[in-house]
Amino acid sequence: MTQEVVAIVATDGPWQGRDAVTLDELVVAPLVFRSRGSSTQKVVDRAFRRAGLAPEPRLTADTRDAVYEAVAAGIGAGFMWRHGTQRTDTVRRLQTLDPAAPSDEVAFALADERNQMVDLFLALAEEFARAIPGRG
């Protein structure tokens, strides 16, 4: 599966009705970041650095769920992998117009290390990949 980091915003926030937002717009907004070790945050930091921008987050959260909840509560805009959650209740995903390179995610197992649990996981990963729009 190929995916990219997107901005997430509250459904009733300032970017209502938009499908995309620029890093220049985001840098002046209240932001919710992940902690430094996060793969998401590494992509976000690199994108802002390449754009010559140095945002200061309003809040730094340890988990993806904490970022999601902070955004849903209106604390600020955050970032996550496009397919990082299936939830769409109070948060919208916005493409950035300055996107970082997409990232490929691959599920695999060595042929001689297969077992029922691995087979179930791979079957679930395949089913999930087929359910993504445009991948059917």
C-alpha cells in the first residue's frame, strides 16, 4: 500500500470545505505534533525543513490517538498517515499542496516461517489493501 502524511483538521474548523492546505498556511496555525521518534513526525519535520519553515507546535502528543483527539477537540491541526485510522467522525484529512514523498508499506513473511497467525495477518492485510479506493 502506498500512502502519504496528510494534515488532519476538525470538521468545524477554519478549513471547512477545503480538500488541501499548504505548509505556509499550516505553519501559522496552532499545530499538534507527535513526539520526535514518530515516523509521521519525521516526515512532517522534513517537509517543513525543505520548505524553509520552522513551526512551533501548540501541543506534542505521544500517540496517534492523542493527536487525533486533540485535533477533534479543536486544539489545532495535526498530521497522520492517510490510512492511519478509519475514523472520520470529527476529523477531516487534507492533502498538503507541498506533499512529502509517498511511502510504501509492505506486509511479508519468510516462506519457512509461516504459521496460522502469519497467514491470517497476511490475509487481513490483503483484504485491507483491496478495500482502499482505487486499489480494488
